[in-house]
Amino acid sequence: MSLPALLLLAVAFAFPNEQGTRLLATGEIAKPEALRTALCSGNRQVPVEFERRQGEGNGSSGRQSPQNFVNTAGAVFRIVKGTVGADATCALTDESFAAGGTLIPLTRPPADARCSRADYPSFQGDKGRPVVGCWPIARASGNLQVAVIEFSRRLTHALASIVVIDGGRRVYIDYPAEFKGPGDDLWRVDDGGEIHADRFDIVFLLKRGSTYMLAVDWKGAEGDALSLHASEDSAQFKELVSDSWYRSPL
């Protein structure tokens, strides 16, 4: 499937209720009944069925979270078989989304894991900047892994990236930012000017031919930034879908 065709796919991010029996998508969905599969973090894939649309409840905390599920406006989907964890992040898709592709099972490396320094010259050559730090956040069988990299600043221009490494191929999502001063927010609210690799979760990684489909949940102090990206044949991902959930502590 070409990248222009991928841009037309219906995909919506959703979070579960506390029981893990239903999912709620807060974004606009033209035809929710067409979304029949949920690809969720933790290598979970479950069938779903559109149930209803609901409005914001009078008792809402304003947080888009499992604890406020019944009071959050959005489209509700019933999980037809099985459940998911209350902390899962899911992407609702139509039945054609994963057709002809392979969902790659991922494991999370230990929190103290670091990338091999033997890979640093490749990263630095790709971006033309020294590497400050590199942290693997997902691994699969073979030589495939996903990592977060922080590069050295150029004056006030900061850069962090997610990279999918599959053998000798590297595909990036770049996160540029403007440095204001030591300790100031840089990429996210209250990040202290640092990239925090432990706040990135890979919802799923799908490979179809030479194309990777990567869904990312980037957690921050105010909530989650959600995005779906496709690679096609280039060394850069293209963002197809983005959403966010406001989850600032009460």
C-alpha cells in the first residue's frame, strides 16, 4: 500500500475504561462502525464494535482517562472478545489496516538500558550532530529496535529523535525544539529541558513490505501526545494521525 493510500486509512486512538472492556476515542471519526480492530500497547490485538457516542458528563473531571471514562465525550467501542489493561493505549482501525502486514511483537528493555556506542557514528552521520544520549525503548527478535536519541544543540536549536533500527536501515521521527535557558521547558511542559525516554511508549509497530507503521504514545506532565507515522522507503517517518489526551493531575 502506497503512502497516499495510507493517508486515507481510518485510525483513531482510544483508551480503556477501568475494567478494560470498552474503549473511548475522543477524536473525530466519520464512520466509527468501520473500525473493528484495536491494536493496543503490550502486543494486544482485540476485536471491537462501535456502541454509541456519548457527551461530556456533568460530573466530568475534564481528564481524558479511564477514571473519567463515563464522563468523557467521544465514541465508545465494546471489546467483543477479551479485555485490555486499564493503562493500555489503543489504535482503532478498520479490518484492512493490518492486511498484508506483520505486527512486530515488542519487549521493553530495562530502564537502565543504553544504545550501543558502536551505533553513534551512524546516528551522527544521519543528523550531522553529536549524540548526547541514546535509550532503547522497544526491541524485537533479530536486530530490530526502537530508540530515543538526544543530539547536541546547534546554538538554540535542540533535537531529539525516535529511530527504528532494522539491521542496516534507520528511520527517524524528529522532535526539534528551541532552547531558552537551563531548566526551562524544552519539548514538553515541565520536562526541565530534558528528553525523558521512559515517557515514550510504542503502541504498535507494523511492517508491510518496506513500509513501517509506528504508533507512539508520548506521556508528559499534562497528558499524552499520540501519533501514527508511516515510513515508506525514506529515512524519515511521515505523520498520518495525531491526537492528545489531557491528564494533568487533579
